[in-house]
Amino acid sequence: MSIVNAYILVGAILFAIGLVGFLSRRNLILMFLSTEIMFQGVILNLVGFGIRHLDLKGQTFALFLIVIAAVEAGLALGLVVLLFRRQGTLDAEDWQRMKG
Amino acid sequence: MTLSFSEFGLLQVAPLIPLLPLIAAAVIGVFGTRVLKSASHWVAIVGVGGALVCSAVLFHAVRQLSPEQYTAIYRLYSWISPLPGVWFDVNFRIDPLTGVMLLTVCGVALLVTIYSRDYMREHGHPERGYERYFAFIALFVFSMCTLVLAGNFLLLFLGWELVGLCSYLLIGFYYGKPAAAAAAKKAFIVNRIGDFGFSLGVLAIYYWVSPFVQPGQSALDYTVVFANVSNLTQGQCTTIALLLFAGAVGKSAQIPLYVWLPDAMEGPSPVSALIHAATMVTAGVYMVVRCGAIFVASPLAMSVVAAIGAVTALFAATIALAQYDMKRILAYSTISQLGYMFLGVGALAADSAVFHLFTHAFFKALLFLGAGSVMHAMGGIIDVRRFSGLRRILPWTCATFVIGALALAGFPFFSGFFSKDEIIHAAFERHALFGVLAMVTALLTAFYTFRMVFLAFWGEQRVPEGVHAHESGPWMLVPLVLLAVGAIGAGYVGVSLHAGGFAGFIEPHGVFHEFLAPVTAPFHAAVSSSVHSEVAPTAEHAGGHTLMYVSAVISIVGIAFAWWMYARRRDVAARVAENWPEVHSLIHNKYYIDEFNDVTVVQPLWRTGLAAFGADRIAVDGMLALITAVPRGLGGLFRTLQDGMMQSYGVTMTASLLLIVLIVLLVG
Amino acid sequence: MTAAALYGLYIVLAVLAGGVYLALPAERPLVRRVWQAGLIVGAAGLVGLAWWIGAGFEGRVFFVMFALLAIAGAVGVVTHRRPVYSAVFLVLVVLAVSGLCILAAAEFLAAALVIVYGGAILVTYIFVIMLAQQGGEASYDRRSHEPLAAVIMGFALMAATTQAMVATDPIALHAIEARHVALAGADAEDADARAAESVADTAASPSGTAEPGNVRKVGAVLARDYMIAVQVAGLLMLVAMVGAIAIARKKIDPEDLTEHEVAQLEAAAKAEPPGRFVEPFARVTREHR
């Protein structure tokens, strides 16, 4: 198995685990934490592709991805704070008004 | 026979005759309840009076027409054109029969309208629905005039249905009373049965006549149809005649469709006088006379007409013997007299039938209006067992009522005598059995009429409790008097003064019959070609005067017998009823015909209707519910996916992504 | 990759999935859960990944180590019941991933990861967790929402994408590789060897040799080829900052308050002098002018 495949596989596993966390944790903050794991997986993927093509495009893309992740984290936490203020709890199951 | 516009002259008043009452009805309908209120009767009087004036003018103009060109066709406008080359007009046929009928209709209608002004009031205040009443009366006059003036079968059918509608509206005038509402429904439905046959007849005419129609002619015009009767086979003529007669049976209350007329007495008395004595019920007779060409071509149809007429006359007369409601007695009397008219037509004496129609209009309307006057005085009670001896309290009513009764009973020198006698003559010439039936009926007619008179007006004076009986006002009495004059004098237009006739100076067949001769020509032709007649139609009845004396005697005997039973010794009637209770109850209950109809016809239809309703509810609604349940079920199914949790939506999104990836992997 | 290897991969992934499922918070007896989770996850990861780094390259050990750390840390983040521990596990993941990046000769990326992620993002997360959830465990951390569906979906997707990425169709793979090789101007078969070489070079050579280091190279690329992207990224961060402030600004509409809350506000305003510690993120807060 080539190194590229290895990086891709590990990246995929991280992404999957992050997805599982996002879909199953009820704590709002932990949901966003899981998205950070998914970002890590993507970064690994990009690095792998960078190895594949032997140029710096992968890494550069990953750098910009970090920027995006940071921005997203900031805004997500702002929203979480808002939601927490409304409901008094971080429970995602409290937000079921669109049920049915 | 169609005159040009310039030759029309006075005949141009023809459209006004139906139009004026229609406008009156519309005006009362729109403005009646708010503006006119208690003055509504003036609009109706003006409308109907205007129609009467125009009818008189028309009559005068018709008299100017020459015998060769006795019909004028006045075409108003082209009405319906369902197919290219096929069209129907609104056209009027103006001939002597039309003239006579219009005068009768409008004259009686005007007198009834004037009478209604007081009848529809209680102590001077108009009843509830006063304006509606006059609007309907005007609408009825419009409908009847349309029927009479119609120049083709389609317009005739329109008028036919409209008079049925007005009858329904007026019978059910007191719609809050269940009996009145039921009577109106019954009248309309029974009429409908007859009208079904009538419409089939019109369709048959169209179907069988249209092959012979020239371009530029309409297949349902009277002129076209009557000209083409010779092109039809006898079977076709019989079918058409019987189908048309079915409509007449319904409209003119013959067996078996007479059951609505006695119930129709729930309407106000003027309505009974106008619609169910003088005009609407005579539409059937008018139609049969009008279509004489078709009927004469089918001897079978003529026999049927005569037979039904004769049987109905006798049947209804027997029922009238044991009724106690004055208006019911008069209703059965009307049925019986209509039977006489049909008997006359069937016996090929159409002019006699129309003459009887003419005189009957006067005295029957008079009798009904008189009964209305009694009812008004008795506070709404018309059962003769509840009052008697009214001749001193209501002198004018009594006098005019007796005059009408004498005319109905066929007392000599009154109008009814002359007209009824002619029919008896014609009946005998047709078949001896018919003649005997007619004479027996005449005897019964005289008897029950005066039974009613003596029960109500003779004897000790008693009125129902709490009723303050007084004579009616001039608005009601003047029409009564005018009709009484007509009841006596109308007969004399149908006889001619001739030395050597009945009572020395009277000879049957007068100006009336001469006037109608061109219209009833088919009947005369049939008479002269039949083997029964040995004398020419308009010739004197060589041995016929005997019959006139005989019928005079019959009438006097009937009156005398009634006098003895009801004026002198009242206990006889009670003893008769005791000794033959079954017979009495059978007759009193109208031979249980209504109950029979109910069981055989009404109940099965009702059950069928209920079954259809149930089927609709179960089948149709059930299917609908089933169809709507499917989306609802599917929606409920999909709704479980929406649990409001964003993570479940994430799961669904991931699943979709998975699906796409799989598709790309396996296919792409 | 051969078919057998692929199926083996799937089995390992299934085992890993089972382990993650069992590890997710649920109302189950503690002891059994820990045992099962730890054992299964560890064994699966170890066995699977160690086997497949078959065609060895220098630094294979490091790769396996860092990869295992990353995966274990990820599982820890996702399954731990206490949020603070999850955040700390995420730091472990970041460190492991940055190690993997160094192995791939992406030093600047590794450093950036540690600084930005570990130093800024996760700190912020921990702040928020601590402020919002001062207790350790809350009720909503004890039970997961549909763990089975989540696990199945996640790992199925991963299997599918892995299958796509390491497809066993040699023709397609070679076609893709040939096209890229033509574009890159290098030979296909040499790619792996050269990659391994560069990795080995990085591992072996000290910093500051004649060839420019990774930082210099990345900086040159950013300044030359992606200048606009850098500016846009900066603008994006500015907008996000403003947006975050706008979203999370404390603003209370007076109409939203109930009577009880209004009375509470007034009582609080009267009772407490300014400067005193006020509980943040509480449901009713004072309006800051």
C-alpha cells in the first residue's frame, strides 16, 4: 500500500469518526468539536494528495483550510452562545420545534 | 297563411299579450316588497287588464280575417339553432281558437286578480306574501298566454312547463303549512309524469316530421307539422297522439294523473278558480284541439281520449258525492267536467268541447270564488259540516253561487246546459255507451252540486265558534256578479235563435261554432267520413231535440233529489251513510287511490332514492376517503423522518451522499 | 490494493465501527463498556494499520504511531462523556496530525496546525465549555442520539469513499495516474519512490541546507501564486470576527422579558453595585449600554 493511500485512509478514518461524533453527540459544543476532527481528516487527505503530486498545492490548500476552520469555529461558538442563552442548556434535543 | 308585416295591422298587439303580465310580474317582483307593498295588486291589475284589452283587440282583428286565411303567424325572433339548418322561432299562431282562449284566460284572470285584492287581506291588512302572490298571478297569466299563443311545439312546451311551475308556486303559497307544501310537490311531480310523455311526443314529432321538412321551415311549427300529417303512418300518428295525450292527462287531471288536483285546493281560492278551473287545466283540452290533425288521423287515439274522458267524468262525480270540503267537491267536479271536454273531443265534437271549456270557465270560476267568499266569511273553514244556512248572512254570495251551481248542473237556459248537452249528443253519436255514461254523470253532477248548495246555504243558521260572518266587500262581489252574468249569458253565443228548436227558439251551434269552424275542420272532416254520422255536422239535430229535453229533465231531477235529501229531510243522508258504511267510506276516501299510489309508486321510489343515497355515501365517499387516505398515510409515514433533531437530518444527508457515492462507484 | 486486502480493510473498519459504537455514551454499565471499547478499538487499529503498511518506507514506525494516536484521540473526543476531556483529546489529535504532516515534509503546516488549532481554536473551545458547563457531566452528555444510525452511516460512507479512493480497478487507476504524470512531467512508477525519498530526505537532513526549507518554499508560493487568496482569507477573517461579535452581542429586547424577569432585572440593578461578578451566559442578563 502506497504512502498516499495510507494518508488517505487515515484521513478517511478521522473524517468518519468525526462524522459519527457529529451525528450522535447531544452537546452542541461537542458537535462542533467533532467537525474539527473532520477538518483534521481533510487536512491529512490534502497532504496525501500533495505527496502524490509532489508540489505544494496540497499544503497550501490545507493552510487556507485552517483559516476556514478557525473562522468557522469562531462563528459556531458565537451561535452556540446565542442558543445557550435562549434555552439555558447546551442540549441539542431541546431544539425540536420543527418536529413533525 | 303567413301575413306580411304591413298586413298585420291590429294583430301586432299579439306580443303585448304575454309581455304586459310579464312586465307586471317583474315589476312586482323587484319593487313589490319594498316600494309597492299593499299597492301591488294595481300593477297586476294593470298588467292583466292590458293583456285583456289587447286580447279583445286581437279578437276583433281575427274576426276580420277571411275564412280562407284564418291563421296569422307572427314571428317574433329566431330562438334556438342547435344545428346548422335547424332552428326554432318564437312565433305566435293567431287564429280563432287562440282568440277565444285568450279572451277566456285574460278575462277570468282579470276578475280573479280584482277578487284577490280583498281575498288576500285579513280585516283590510294584506296577508304575508301579498306581493309574491300578485307577482305569481301575473307570471301565470304570461305563461298561459304564451302557451295559447305558441306557434310551434317548443314554445308550447315552454308555456306548458311554465304554467306547471306557476301552479306549483301558487299551490304552495302558504309554504309554511306542510299540507300545502306537500300538495305543491305532488302537483308538480304528477304533472312531470305527464310532461315526460308530452316531451317524448314532441321529440317523436320532430323525429318523424323532419325528413319531410323543406329548407326554410322549422320542423316543430304547427303549420309544418299539420301539413305533413298525411306523410306519417298511422302508427306514428297514434304514437304521437297518445304521447301528447299523456301530457294532457297530467295537466288536465284525468285518470290516472288526476290525484294532484284535489290536493291543490290547499292554495288560495282565487288560485283554484284561475288555475284549476278555468285556465291551466284546460290547457290539455286546448292542446288536443289544436293538434286535431294528428289526433284525427288516429282513430285509436280518439277512442282512448273519449274513453278516458268518459270514465274520468263518472269516476270523479262519484267521489264528489261523499266529500264535505266545498273546494274538494268543486275540484272533483272540475275533473269530471274536464272529462266531459275530452269526451267531446274524442267524439269528434271539438267545437262543443271548446264551447264547454268556455262556459265552464265562467261558472266554475264563479263557484270557486264563491267558495272563497264563504271561506273568507267563515274564517278559513270550508267544511260544510261546520256551518249551514248561510243564505241570509251572505246573500250576494249565495245568489251568485246558486247561479253558478245551476249552470254547472245543466239547468235549462243556463250556459252549462247548452254546452253539456252538445257533448252528450256527440257522445251518443260516437257510441251509445258513452252517451249513457255522460247522462249518468250529468245526473250525479246535478245531485252533488246542489247537495253542496243546500248543505251550505240552506237549513238552520249556524256558524263555527267565534266567527263573525259578514258579506264580502265590493272587490270580491263585483267579480262574482260579473261571472254570474257570464254563467248565464255565455251560453247564448253558442246557440242560434231559430224557430222550431228547443223550447221553441233555440238551436244548438251558434256563432261560437261558426267562428271556430276553420280550426276544428279536421274533426268535421272525420265526422263526415265516419259511418256513425248520418247528418251533416252543422245541420240541425233532426231527432236531437229529444236529447235536449232529456238532459233538461235529468238536471231537474238531480236538483230535486238533492233538495229532498238535504234541504227537506236531512236525516236521510245520515241514515244512508249508516246503512252502507263501507260504500260511504270508500267513496269518502276517494277509493283509496292515493294510498294505492303511495304503496306502488312512491314508496319504491323513496326506497330507491335511499339506496342510491347510501350507495353514494358508501361507495363514492368511501372511495374518496380511500384515495385521500393514501397521501395522508404516506405523509404520516414521511413525517416520522422529521423529528426536529438536526442530527437526524444529518444522518439522512449522509445516507443520501452514500447512495450517490455507491451509484458512482457501481455505475459510473 | 488486492481484493483480499480490501476485504480485510472492510473487516477492520467494521470492528472499529463496533468499537466506536460501544464507546459512545449510553446508559450502560461502566466496566463492560470500557473493556470492550478499549480492547476492540486498540486491537483493530493496531492490527489493521500495521499490516497494510507492507511496502515499507523509512519512518514507517513513526507513521503508524502518529496514525494510531490520531485515531485513538479522535475516538476519545467523540466518545468521552466529559466535554473538557474531549477538548483535550482533540489537542492530542492535532498533535498527531501535525506529526504526520512533518513526516510528509509539510513542516510549516505542522507548525501552523499546532499554533492555530492547539493554541487558539481549542483554547476558545475550552473557554466556552468551561463557562457554559461548569459542572463536569451533564445529562445530555450521558446519552447519545441514535448512536447506531450514526455509526453505520459514518463507517459505511467511509468504506465507500475508501473503496473509491483505493479502487482495485487497475486500468482506471493507471489512467488517472498517467494523466497526472503527463501533467506533472514525471514518471508514474517513480512517483512513490521519489515520495519516499523526499520523506526520507526530510527525516534525515537537518534544517538550513542549500535547498530552501519548507517554510520558505510555502511562503514563496503563497506570496507569488496565491496572493489574492491570502488577501481574501484575511478579509474573511475580518468579516467573521465582526460577525461573531454581532451575533454574540448581548442585546435584549425589553418586550421579550416577562414581568418576572423585568422585576428581577430591577431588583438586580438596585441590589448589586456595578463591578461585581455577574454570572455570564445566564438566562437573564443586564443590558449593557
